[in-house]
Amino acid sequence: MSALTDRISSWVAGRGSRPKLPRDAEHEPLRGWRAWRVVDGRDGPTLASWWCSTLWPTRRELEAGCFMHGHRPAAHHICGIHAFEARKDALAYAHTDPGSSIFARALLGIAIGRVSGWGRVVRHTHGWRSQYAYPFDLYLVAGGRALARSLADRYAVETVVQPLP
């Protein structure tokens, strides 16, 4: 058994002090906005980060990774999974050109949506960067209903077709 499990067992039995949860487990996930490119992945349509072409796994969290700081975002760096506080900022971001990438894949659509982020979180002026994240809901701003249904099935999140104004 782990030390935390031992402490919880002692506390439940009335023999110990109340256990402290790991710092990352003390807070509810944050909810923010982001933009994704929808690309042709190995198993079907896949969400890809706008600039770095990270493919978002289906039905499990994405974990941040940095060659300098590992999986936990650092306050003095740009690492972590980015999210905006406001929808308008994610929409503005979706209008920026991600340029070409060595990881270029066929572009199927563009999505914006809310994302849940947790673990180590670093706040910044327009949002936050987290250690872990998963899409909460998606708005397909470029792409059709069939693509929306496929994303909804693959990521198990509500997905709505909503073209940009």
C-alpha cells in the first residue's frame, strides 16, 4: 500500500490525523476556451493543437510535455496546455495562420471549444496553462455535420456545427 493509502486507512479507523490530498487533487478542473485544427488521424478525425501539431488523444487526457520542465508547466516558460478565459480570444486565435508544419496532415476542419484543465496550472493575462486537459465541448466552425458526429463519437463530447459569422 502507498503512504497516502495507509494515512487514509488510519484516519478512517480513527487512529490518525486527516490525510492531505496531493496538491493537484484539491481543485476542480478549470474551464477555458481554445482552438484546434481537425486533421486526418490514424483512426479518423483528430483534434490537433493550433501551432505545435500535437494530436489530442481520444477518451483520455492530454498531458503536457516540455523538454526543459517535463510535464508540469513552469511559470517562467510557455510550456503547458494553453486555454483562454474568453471565447472571443479563442476565436481570434483561430484566425491566426498556423503556417506550415513538418507534421502537416490533411486539414478536415476547424473547431473551437471549451477545455477542462487540471494538475499544475499557471495563470497568465488571457487564461492559463495546465498539466492535463481534455475537450469539454466543441463547436465546429469549419466542417460539416458528418465531421461533427465523428468528433462527438471519438471524443465523447457534445459537438455542434457553428460556422464563424
